[in-house]
Amino acid sequence: MVLAMAGVLIMTPNAISAAALMALIAGMELQVRAVEEPYLLKAHGPDFLAYAARVGRFVPFVGRMRNTQQATDGGP
């Protein structure tokens, strides 16, 4: 979906397309941090923390969780 929106931005480079892409990325980040990660932590506990420390959210090695505090409160 992000790739498709980036394509729209390339084909029609204007402020509306750029704002739509930024809103999409922000919405995805919010959904992952506020909904998915707390659920996975609750469902899988320490196994999820170990996994999240090894891999990135969307890109390998980028956005990895560094500690349990980040996993529970969504902090940086």
C-alpha cells in the first residue's frame, strides 16, 4: 500500500499526494505500535520481546525494540 501511494506521489508530485503518503505512514506506525505490538506482547510474552529485539518493524534491523520498557509504553 505504501509502495502504491509512493507511486502516486511520483506520478502526481503535489502537496496532496505527499500529505496522503505521510498520513498513510503515520497511520501504519500508530496501528503497529498501539494495537499490534501490545497484542503480540500479551499473547507471546518474552518470545515476542526476543523476536522484536532481533528484527525491525518494517525494514530489517531498523526499528528494533531495545528493551522491555519500550515494548510496554511505546517509548523510543
